[in-house]
Amino acid sequence: MSDPAPIAVTIAGSDSGGGAGIQADLKTFSALGVYGASVITALTAQNTTGVQGIHDVPPDFVTRQIDSVFSDLAVKAVKIGMLSQVAVIAAVAEGLARHAGAIPVVLDPVMVATSGDRLIADAAVATLRERLLPRADLITPNLPEAAVLLGEAVATDAATIVAQARRLVGLGARAVLIKGGHGVGRESIDHLVTADGTLRTLSAPRIATTNTHGTGCTLSAAVAAGLAQGLDLPEAVAAAKAYLTAALAAADQLAVGTGHGPVHHFHALWS
């Protein structure tokens, strides 16, 4: 018999259209050979054209979900996504303090959907920065999210991106991956800075597609999957970058919706 699949849990919001959030995370875990559990922090009425509504899960019920998962499942990695309210962020921080111990945590500071709709309250940004950044083994902001976390302008050149990553490490994160998907040029370049000051750049061809819904969720979930499988952080990030690039390249095969469609999480299995 083969070894059982490692377990990862995603703590994030639900996307009713299936392309991002909890749904994208669970698809990513499954595609990469990891069993996925979930803690739902918010329900969104959402499709490929935008977000039509958000219903926040009460913080005490977020707590109950966390306690249920961690009291029974041998979780090997945690991915955190959409946390829209201060009280929910506090519930997640307290739940991690009770249960997570040395389990690696990947924090994707989700703030704006691909459609441009805001997914976090302004007051919650400071709480996210203060309560969860110091607990994260990796945070994965895109260029606008990194700027919001620091209260700075969006970086437009590599030197500024790296400087912002180092300042985010200074806020307590053990490593920062600033994603280049919002950048320009023929290549999408991500910058990974770890707490020891090491800088790594990861580049891939920029895929010409409008079907980019859920890319950030997918990348961070793929990193968590790699960590659950025992990869070290640079290996997990590199593997996740390769997986997302292939999922983007196959995205147009799906033809889901009339707006920004999802990436193809199961590109290696069916088309």
C-alpha cells in the first residue's frame, strides 16, 4: 500500500462560480495529490463577471470549523485566503495559535477579485498585517496587495519590488513572494525574499489569456500542497509556479462563463 496523501487545509472564502477561493484551493490540492480540508470564512455570490454579494461567516462558526478540522485531521500545511473582517481574522489567528504549532502557513492576502471587486474591509488590513503576517511562513501578495500592506505606491520596477518584499519580511513574515502577474513584459517574474535576506527570482512566459480568475488562490494553494508533501519552501514555490503556468496555458480549453474564466486546475488529467 502507498503512503496516505498528506492533508492541507484552506481557510478562505467560497466562490460560487468555482474559479477562486475554497473551490480553487481544493481543486489545486487534489490535482497535486494532497487531501484538502476547508474552513469557510465567507460566502460570495460570484461568477466570472464579478462579485454580486458577500455574506461573512460568523467568527464563532469559523472557530468551530477550525477546531473540528484540527482536532481530528493530521494537517501538514495551511493556506489562508479571503478574510474580510477584523473579527474573522482574530478568530483565525487564535485558532492557529491553539492548533497549528509548527505547521507551515501560507497567507495569500486577498484584497481584490480579478473582476476588481473589493474583498476586504479597510479596517481589516491593519489586523491582517498585525495578527497574521508574523505567523506566516510565506505571504504571497501581488503588486497592489504588497503596496496596500505597506501603505505605499504600487512598485513598478524590480528594485522597488524587492525593497517592498524586504519591508514585509521586516513586519514578521518568514518569507515573501511578490507575484508578477500584474506586471508588464513578456515574462511574469515573481520575487521571493526569505528572512535571511536571500532573494530568488522565478520567471515564466506571460500567458496571453483573459482566463485568470483564481490565479492567486491557485498559486498559494499549490505552495501549501508542496509544503504538505515535505518540499522545502523554495522547491514548493518553484513547483507551484510551474503548475500555475501550465494551468494558465490550458485555461482557454475550459470556456467557463463570459468574463474572466478560471485556470484549468486539472490540465494534466483532462482537457
